[in-house]
Amino acid sequence: MVKMADVAREAGVSVMTVSNVLNERIPVGEPTRARVMAAVEALGYEVNLTARNLRAGRTDTVALVVPSFHDYFGELADEVAPLIEAGGRHLVLERTSANAEQEMEALSVARLQIYDGVLLSIAGLDLELLGRVRTTKPIVLLGERDVPDHFNHVRLANESGARLATAHMIEHGARRILALGCAFDAAHVMATDRRVGWERAHHAAGLEVDPALVVPVGDYTSLSAYETMREVIARGTAFDGVFAVTDIVALGALSALVESGLRVPVDVQLAGFDNLDMSRFIPPGITSVDANHKGVAEAAVGLLQRQMEGRAGPAEHLVEPVRLVVRGSTRGGA
Amino acid sequence: MVKMADVAREAGVSVMTVSNVLNERIPVGEPTRARVMAAVEALGYEVNLTARNLRAGRTDTVALVVPSFHDYFGELADEVAPLIEAGGRHLVLERTSANAEQEMEALSVARLQIYDGVLLSIAGLDLELLGRVRTTKPIVLLGERDVPDHFNHVRLANESGARLATAHMIEHGARRILALGCAFDAAHVMATDRRVGWERAHHAAGLEVDPALVVPVGDYTSLSAYETMREVIARGTAFDGVFAVTDIVALGALSALVESGLRVPVDVQLAGFDNLDMSRFIPPGITSVDANHKGVAEAAVGLLQRQMEGRAGPAEHLVEPVRLVVRGSTRGGA
DNA sequence: CTGTTAGCGCTTTCAT
DNA sequence: ATGAAAGCGCTAACAG
């Protein structure tokens, strides 16, 4: 492997001069500079990032750590990447399988030191575990759980989004709206927040809510949602709307509804959350709360860059607004 | 930052002993070992990966470099991750935007040296550019382009998959099958291979192919596919089947078909390629060629691990088999 | 089994 | 404007 010393020898200068040319730190005389560049070209030299990192304490790399590479996170990552690159840094993705242990590991000293900053999408970690993390590395937490105050945090307006979607279906005549994938327990903060939105929409319309309509979905896959929906239908539960906690869940539900001969939106209205790319195209078009990837990405990267540039300030807790995108799966749709 | 020397002092041993305890390289006496571990705990020490990397020349990290984090690649990545982890290494994802320049950069000396191995999904690079890459780092290329012989390479049986899907629709009565997103030019190897499969299915059934039915789709998004499909319909082209080059393209097509009042599969049969998770659930279920993520992931990781373990052997070029998954969008479906 | 010595490739600091 | 020396934190190799 060709190293800086090789370039220096080739150009007849010291290593330090090569370093200065490459990093443009200290002005270097033009002829010297040209000789160095020629040597770099000739030898095909490239800096050893590990060595630079050890000495300079900087990797120019940011990690986005997500529960899985699928769907929502894939779309978010594609939004984050250009923003990080615009700041002259590199983005890499890591995956935790929504597993608390692996999320903690992502925040371990060992991992943090190899990145200039970390965006961590939390799925498994709770307040207590997060509270134990002590680090001065730039970190921004993403996602719908509560986090200790001293962390920067970006989340979605879950409750408001769920309220919008539910209110929209109520407005168009739905009276028994399933809260599919929603929850009552603190362990599922997102599912609980969205259930609260679903409730508030009812109250705002002067309607009662039936807790029996809150139906959890095991692992938030389309398959679980499909199976759950089939059971609900088989059980004979009466409903004329479905608010699905995510678009992936909505898709599973749609499949079950269609298979059971229920027409969407005539017999049952359906709305999801996330507004995945696909939701626009799945007939009849899935009405969905847009998860505002762009807003989340910009807010998170902004917060991270502020820390990486050293102008920290107190931790912020941002709630990104969401909006409803109406499509054919609800009666207001085209 | 607490370092190894701090632990050594605390435990009253040398740095080397700490290193040996932590890496379990050389047996260490139990009492010493216990003292070291106690010191590690007490100080909250964690190894500096950068320093280890610089000295040991190993990062225990593999990069999967993909054009985008979306859909197909997200699913593939979720398949690759556990295999890499089973080998005691870490997987990170990087993204190239399907851009030749960024793909070359992923293969640059600088990036390669920070990983023990790289899985590169090529989208933009051609033979000529790839031929210039000279490295001894373990690399496996993924994807549907031709690559220089000396690279390990895993690809799908594109032609055979396209043939299966097309033959299935012919068998069920389709006679004018659009090859949506397929191509004739060498720049789109995958789209061209799949077109060849579409042709061969016709020939095998004793049918002529109409080249006018090969309709390219700009950027392989659902949106482009939707727009293209609308145009084809508006133009009055007669067709009774659509072979879409990917499921994402199939989804866009489905949306346009339904919007135009064409019934799937009664008026038009539809098949895609990739068998994305969603394809099963999108009513009426999209018949699709399964892209065999698992097979691709296993083959690629196997080839990579062979190289990383030093038992190299000549480069292999694997073609992973595919199979057709029949669903409601074709007449053979449930 | 434990410790000493050397050095991975680079950048910081300070001298020229 | 350029260079020499020192050392980031760790591990390979060898000595005791």
C-alpha cells in the first residue's frame, strides 16, 4: 500500500508538505504543490482514513442507525444521505433489528468513536436504558419514544396525524373505525400516541369510542395485519373504517378486506400512516398521513450538524408536523 | 477517554496483558484476568476501534454498497445482515445513487481499506471502468451487469425468470404482452436480459414477438411506469398482458390499468419481477418472479467470506435461480 | 504466563 | 514556506 512517505520521497519533499498539500491546511508554494500532486497521481496515493482518524479524531462519516433497512427507514435514509453529503461527510447505515441490546451497542463508546455523529432511530430502547448513555459525541435520536431531556430528538406529530386521518373518515360517514395496530401500553409509544389521536378525533366529533375497536398487530408486518384483519372479519365485528397504524399495516388490511369481498371505500374506508411511495399506487390509492421524511431528515441533520460544528446549545426536542394525503381508499378521495 | 494504559495501571499489569485478556488471544492467568476485567468495568473502558484497526489491519466490518436504500436493496440488505453477523462481523450500508462515479469511489483505495470486505451492487459501472479497479481486498459484485472475469460476481437468472413469467401469461391466454421497462440496449443489461426472456417465451410457444410491445420506462419508478402505461393506453395500443421489469414498475402499471377501467387479470394479466414483500398483498396479488434474496445473499456472503478467510481460489460467477410466484394478477392465480 | 519494544500512517506542534 | 520530532491507542513479535 502506497503511503504518504512514498509520495514525499517521489516528490522530494517531507511528509508534512504532502499532508499540507492534501489537506489545504497551510499554504504551500505552487511549484512544490504541483510536484506533490504529480507524485500523488503517479503513485495512485490515497490517504489512509484509519490513520487520519486515529491522529485527527475525525472520520467525516455519520451513521444512521435504524431498526431495519426496509420501507420507512429506507425512504428516510434516502432523504438523509444527500443532506449529510452536502456537509462534506459520508453517510453509512447500520441496523439494529429493533433490538434494545443492539441499539445500546450502537451508542457504545467503541462505535461512537468511529463516527463524527450518529442518528439513531430508536425502537427498542426505553428512557431508563437511554439515561445510562453518557457521551459527548454528537447524537440525534429519531422516533416516537420518549427520551431523556439531554438528547436532541426529532419525532413526528403522531397524535395529530392519527386525528387527521380519523376525522377525515368520520367526516365521510364512518362511525365504527378500527384502530388497527394501535395500543394502550407504554411499551408501544407510537401505537399508543396514534390511538390517542384516533380517540380525540371521535371526541371532537362528539362520538364515543369503543375500546374493542383497538386491535393490536403483533409485529407490524403486512402479514400480521392481514391475519389480524381476517380474524376480525371472521369474528363478525362490525366496522366501516380502518385506521392503520402504518401503511405496511394498511396494506395487509387492504388485502384481507378485498379478499373478504369488502369494497374499499364503499363498505370500509381505510387510512394509513407514513405515506410510503407505494401507497399512492396501490389501487384504489391509500389515504395516508405523510410522515414528512424530508422534514424529519432536515431537522435531524440540522441538529446533528450543529453539534458536530461545535455550536451546541441546549438539546432540542422537535416534533415535525404531518399532513393527510387523501386518496381513493377513503370517501373524500378522487 | 479512558484508554488501555489506564486499565493496565488500575489493574497493576502491563498494557499487553489487558490486550490479551480482551482479545482472548493468549491465555492469561485467572487471577490476573479477573483483576483486568474488574478494572475494565470500573473505568468503563472500551477498545478504540480506530487504533486497533490501524495496528491490526482489520475492522471486522463489511460494507454493502447499493444504488439506493429503497425496496429491493433494503430487502436484500436485511437478508445479508444476519449472515455477516454470524461471521462475527458488522455490516454497514452505503449508497451510490446508481452513479458510476460514486460506485468507483466505493471501490477506491481509501474506502476499501476501512472495510474487511465489500459487497457492491453495481448499477452504473461498466466493464471498462471496473476493469481499471485493481485491489486485493475481498470484493463481491452483485447485479445484472457484465463484470471482468477476475471479480467474484452473483447475479440473477434474469432471462429465465422473464421467460417463466411470460410463458405463464401466454399459457393463460395472453397474446399481446407488453414488455414494460424492458430494453434493447447494452446500457441496460438487466432490462435487456429480461426482454430476451420475454422473447424466448414467445418463441417457445410458437408465437411471434412484436417489438412495438417493448416499452422502456425512464427511471424504473412506479411513477414513470404509471405515466408510461397511461400513454400506452391512450395511444390505443392493443395488449392483454404486461410483463413489468420489476415489481415497482408493475405497481405503477397496475395503478394506471385500474384507473383506466381495465380489469386485472380479466382484461389484462400482469406479472412483475423481484417478488417484493408488498407484492403478495397488493390486490389482487401481483404474480412475480422471486428474486431469491436469500440465495443471492448466501452466495454473495459465502464468496466474500471465502476471500476474507484467505482461502481465495479463482473468481466465481454465480447465477442464482429464480422461481415464479403466481398470484391473482394473472389468470393462473388463486 | 507476563512484560518490553517497536511501529501501523498520519497530523500536531514547534523549529527553521 | 518547509521540515523534524513526537505520539494518537493499539497489537505483533519476541524476551523473560
